Amino acid sequence: MDLSRTLAGVGAALLATALLANPASAAPGDTPSTRDFGNGPERNEIAAIDSSAIDALSTRVLSAERPAAGWSLTTRRGFPRQNRLPVWPVNPEDRSIRLGLVPYHSIAPRLNALQAASDRVSAEIVGRSAGGRDLYLVTVTAPESGAEAARQDRWRELIEEDPGAAKRDRHLRAGYKTPVWINANIHGNEWEGTDGALRVIERLSTATDAATRDFLKRSRVYVTVTNNPDGRVAGTRANGAGFDINRDHATSSQPESRAVRDVMIATQPFLMLDEHGYTGTTLIEPATPPHGQNYEYDLYIKHALPNALGMEKAIQRLGHPETTRADIPFRDYAPGDWDDWPPIFTPMYAIYQGAVGHTVEIPLRVNNAAYDTLPVEELQRRARINTDVAAATIEAALTYADTNRGTLLADQIEQFRRGWAGEPSPVIPDGFVDGFGPEDRYATTFPRAYVIPAGTPAAARLVDHLISHDVRVTAARSDFRAGGRHYRKGTYLIDMHQPKRGLANVLLEAGRDISGLVPQMYDISGWSHGLLWGARVDSSVRSLPRVPVVKISRAVPTGSVDAPRGRDLSLSLRDGTDVRAVNELLARGVKLRRTDAATVVVPAEARPDAVALATTLGVRFTTAPRRARGDVFDQPVVAAAVSADELFALKEMGFAVRPVSTAILNAGFDLSTVDTLIVSSGLSYPALNPAARASVDAFLARGGGVLTRGATGAAFNAAARVLPVTATAGRADANGVVSVTNEGRIVGAGSPAHSFVYSPIWFTGTGVTVEQRYGTTPLVAGHWLPTEAGTDGPAQAAGQPAVVSGTTAGGGHAVLFGTEPLFRTHPKGLYAQYARALLWTAA
């Protein structure tokens, strides 16, 4: 291997970034690829302003998401399943037009024309984007009768439900159509995957040669033509709600990620490509280590590497000087340079669903600064080459899938068989594929079962989330004991002898500290629904609890009003749904009292409202003590300079938020009626003009509340002299699940023993209350190394304040977070502590 994991990762990335900034100085194919970062550290820099899509999405409750209504692959219809797609109005502002590419408004007419011309193509709407645009799924296959399609459905189900029977079924082996899924344009300003996919669809739909006809008799090709139409039109990486969809697959907060999740589960592809850009040199996964420890990695890499080599040959045959080779990270990069560790990326998530997943990065940059500075002719030249690359990689993948259909089928069956059997993943020997060595060997020990006590909104949310991802969940039909603990009837059990055990485990396990294994990681390295979603999740390592169970399709409702009529009600703020209920009651004009940071009293006359919210949100109201004292409070007026994910979470909890930024304050935003100013992204106190700075100073002097998060918040605290503390930051790329000790009465009151960090911060100083500290060994799962000087690592953070509260010079309340309680809407179990802080600062 020529680069063969010998490049220093950070140095290679910096070199590539520098060369790509001045591409004229670099010869084609001479530079290593680099990729754009997602919404990580820059969350401190970009404030979410346009919140229309966020408003629409965050009106839903904090419960699990259901598949797109009205769409299912399994119907009584055969193929083609042709639908007249609604045509969108012509939008001359569509950013793809400048590149000579297909604008969003032209996609539906093109697909309608193909459906009219060919009986091989079907187009459906499988969901809608954050901005309300249609998400299209195209299926290309030879015509099938209803009976033939039903037989394919039965075979697909058999592969997952009874892989042993599927393996023995010679009719299935001979007649099952090879499913391949192509996902395009998940990052809206990485356009050409859509155009390349349309080119392939058109060829397959209209070709008259026998080879194509025979291929479509053996195959189904599924294409989500643009996974991010909002970003395609606007020329943005993110969707209309400001989310990077390719970071959302473990959390499914966005409609685009939920739609492709449902497509993936329904189609059960053997192989999938996610078409991206732009990396300077075409890049084709498989990725570098660390490899996800829950993969059946032998079944993946045996196909992923040869398929990548075939795609490399396909782009070389194009004959462009820019496509003389590809970067294949597994072959060419050092560990950690381009990893496949977290399940947040589409291809990595697809591996857990039984597919061989690849990210493909087309080469020539046409977005960001290049879009605005390069001549149109050069942009369109690049876009044509990129479209050629996208089409070539798709065609090569289809060829690989067809040529290797028997082994791909056998290996998907084997993945599901191992899950049902509960077998350990095999140890992969060195040289299993060219270049496989000890650095590639990651594995885990699956527990026998997970146990989730029922009865809380958090437990119901987690269970519904697992079910929506095709994880099997049962409920106990009687009380039982396991691991020395007593569990009640209705407790949820996840038997890990199931086909998608890897997905169940990667979502529920604590994770792993991989800091000592690789020098750096690209994105998050730790996550855990088991630790961060607010539900209690126990594991039974060796045995399945002995109790009769029933398989469930959704969690049991949890809401109740457990108080006699005529008595005031009490609501504890332990979950984001509890906070949502409070804000709903305040919006209805109910006079609430807060007896402490975590307890709200609801007057008896508001019982009908409480009953309604118990039903819709799943919250539990109990009896308030007689003559309970507490201050009446109103819904806070909040001005927030926050990132898109934080704004989404705040509105999901029902807070009315006025987005602000440096520019908005400089334009004269009125802070006089604001209760709390939140600062975490896009607001710099030194960058404020004199009038805006005076407005902020006046806000603080009258006792306005302040809530901060991250580096931007810490800088604001220092510059505006909010609380007398000094912030220390860990490495900017440090991230993961951390242990914490809860001490304070606001944030610390009843909070989980774990939190999440990205660029962690801790505080030193006097005159403040420590709400939460990092644990003695802070990092539970993730990647957090000290700096080169040996400072600012977990050892230095141990025991230090992670969250502090205090009183400002003007008499207001302030809370500073060094953790990430709303990060990408993932750590849902941390929402309540953030909300308690917000309500306290607004008091």
C-alpha cells in the first residue's frame, strides 16, 4: 500500500485543505482528499436565524418518529408503480442552475416523463423535507405482477426473519432480485450525485440491449434522487432546519433521515452508495479504522474493498486528468484519518441494516467560495466531470452487485443468522483482505439482553425509537427478577438474539474510550441512547431474563394525573416532555408556581388541561402538597444566539425564542423586554457596535438572565463580565460521553450521571455555585486527548466544574455550560437540566 496508513492524519488533512484552497497549484490526483466538517466546532460560530422550518418541525412532541404516512414498499401492487408527481413552480433562484445541473423543480417533470416512456421506472414520494419539499424514491426494475412483487416481499422478510430457511430456499436463491440503493445529494450543496443518478436511471429505463433487460430481471435499483432538496435549492450543506442530515441517523430528528431510514428498512439493500463531494481527488470508502465495533466487519470488507477498486477503475476509464485515481481510505490512509466508527453517517448506519455501505466523494469543488468566485464555464466544466464520476461509480456498483449477487445474498443472510443465533462475531485474520491488520480489528461482546423499566416518557421515547429502527422489543407479562433486581410487569426487554443486534447495541451500549488507539477522529466518537436519553437501561450480560413476554409495536402510553379532584397538581421537570407541558400550560394562560427548580405546581382548576397533556405528551402529574408555596412565573421571553440544533431543541420543548446574533443586535434588536439572553453561537461581545454593546450592558445591569454554552458562551461571559470565572477548554475535537457528579439545586437536581461534550470546557473561580462536575475519570466513551503540551485532557478536567451558576453584578441569574446538553438533539435526557437553568435565569 503506497500511502498505507503512513501519513500523519492531521498533517495530511491540513496539506489537502491548503492545496484545495488554491487548486490551481496542485496537479490533478496529487493531493490527498479532504472532507468538509459537519456541524461540530462551527456550532460556536453560526447562529440559527431563519427558523421557519424549525418552527414547523419542533411543534411535534418529544416522542418517537413513525414511518412516512402513506408509503410502504409492501403493497398489493406490482411494478411499475407509477405516480404522477406534483410539479413544483419554476424557481430561477435554485443554486444548481448556475452549474448547469438539474434544478429541483425539473426533477418531477423528468421523472414523470420517464414513467410515461418506460415500464421499468416507478417514482414515489416517501416523505417531505424540513422545508416541505417532496422526497422522491425511484425504483428501476423489470415489470412484476402483483403476485411476483408479493413473492419478493415474502423472500425479503424470510431473509431477515428466518435466515436459515432463506439459505435453504433454492427458489429464493435463484429468483430474489438484488436490491441496490443509491442515496444522492444528502448535503444540499454537493449536487452532482443527483444528476449522475438521473443519468443512470434514464439509461436503465430506456436501454434496448439484452444485457440491461436481463440485469433488471435480476435486480431492483432504488434511488433517493435528492435526500436534501432544501439544501439543493439554497446551496447549503444543511437542510431547511439547519441540520446536517448525514449526522442524524442514530437520532432521526429530521424528516429526511427518517425517510431514508424507512426506505432502507423496506428495501433491505445488499449494497448502497451515498454520493457526496468535494474532496479534490475522488474518494471511495471503505474507511480507515477505528471500525464500528458492532459491525460484522468480515462480511462488509470482503465486498467493500473490491467494490471500491471496481469504482476506481470506472472513474479511470472516464479519461479525465482529474480522475486518474481514487483515494480509498482503507487502502491509502492512516488510522483515524477517515473513520467509520459512529452510526451517524448514512453508509455506516446502512451496515447495521444489512447493506455494504460506501460514501463516494466526487472530486472537483463547485460549492462555497468556488461557487461565487469561479467563472460559470469553469464551474460547469467541473460539474460535468463530477456528474461523470457519480454516474460511473453508480454503474460500477451495480455491476459489482449483479456479478456478486449470490455472495451478497449469502452474506446478508449470514449477518442476520449470526444475530438470531447470538454468535460472537468471528475474529478476522490478518490479510483477510489486502492490507487488513491488527489496527483494523475492533469487536465487542454483545450482552444477552437489555432491560428498560417502563413508565416514563423517556423510556417510551427510547422504545419507540428502537422499534422505528427495526429493533425488536418485547414487554414482560409479569413481574420478574434479573441481575438481583426486581422489575415490574410491562418492563421492556431487548433480546439480543435478533437480526439487527449490531444496531440495537450501537444505540444502547455505553460505548468505548478510543483516545489511545488513534491520534484524531473526524466527528463524534461517543454517543449512547442508553446513557443520554433519560431512560434507565440495564444490561443482562449472560442470560435472558426468565419471564413470559409479548412482542410490541409501540411503547405503552405513560401519562397520568394521579391526584384527587380538587387538589393542586405537581409536575417534576425531569424530561423534555415535562418542560413542554409547562410551556403548553403557560401558553394557555394557566398560572403556575415553581416551588423549586425542578417542581411546578398546577392549580386544581387546570386539571382538564393537565389531563389533555398527560395524554398527548405522556407526562405524569402527581398530588401537590397542601399549601405548597412557590412563585408564580410566566413563559420566559428568550433571545437566543444559538446553533440550529439548539434552537430546534428549545422549540421542541415549547420555548418561544427570538433568534439573535451579532448582526441582529448591531441592527438595533430591542432587549428591553427579554428575560434571558442565551449565547452559544454567532454572538461576539467585542464585535458589537457601541449602541448594541450599551443595550447588552443595560440588559445585564437591570438583572437580565444569561445562559451560555461552549467557547462562544465562555468568551461572552469573559468579555461582558457576567460571572467571575475563567474557562479552560479541552482540545477542539475532544468529544464523547462523560461521567458527571451533580451538586447544584438547579442543573444538578436529579440530573443523569452522564453528559455529553464536544470541545469540553471547565471553569475556575469563586463566587459561583458548582452545579455539575466532571467525574474522577471523565471520559466514558469517545475521543479526548490532551494537547501536545500534555494539558487540557481528561485528567486535567477530572473533578472540575462543568456547569456553574451564579448571580450577576446586576442581580440577574446566570448559568454557564461547559457540556453540550442539546447537541444535535441527541442527548434528550439532558434537556430538562438545560430547561431548568433557563427558567431560573428568567426568574
